[in-house]
Amino acid sequence: MATMNPKRIIAATMAAATIGGSAVSCSADPLNIKCSDYLTRTESEQLDLAARWSAKSRDQTTEIDRIATGGFRKDFLAYCPKHPDDRLNELEISFGLR
């Protein structure tokens, strides 16, 4: 029976930990909720989610992001009843004429 190289064991463990950590951080995305779930949240939770949605980083919100939240919350409240299965983290704004 061959013994494994300790360096390979450490490398395999580190790779598994990195992959596992990535999966956990992706699943912890607060914007990974359906519109129907957004509608059941409190106003303060809705405002926080709107601020995260408008932020570049989505992990940190700035004062500018907080200023824009009222408008985005209003947009979500208008959009979400008609699209209950859409996820917030998949929505984007587009501008243009039809």
C-alpha cells in the first residue's frame, strides 16, 4: 500500500476548503430570494435589501446606496407582485426606448 505525500494531502485539503467556502458564501447571498419573499419582509428589511441591490459591492453599502433605496424599494414593490418567482440577485435595470 502506497503512502500519500503529505504535501498532496495538504493541497487537497486546502482545495476542498476553498471550494466549500465558496459554496457557502454564494448561498449566503441575502439577495438570493424570490420577489415573493421580498414582499413579506419588513420595511426596514426591504430597504436594506434595496440598498444592497444598488451597491457595487453588495457586501457593503454606502450613504449614496442608502439614499437610493426608497426608489428601488418602490420599484421592487411594483415589480415583484407580477413576478413572484424572480430572484432579486438576478434583476437588473435597463434604460432605453421601445
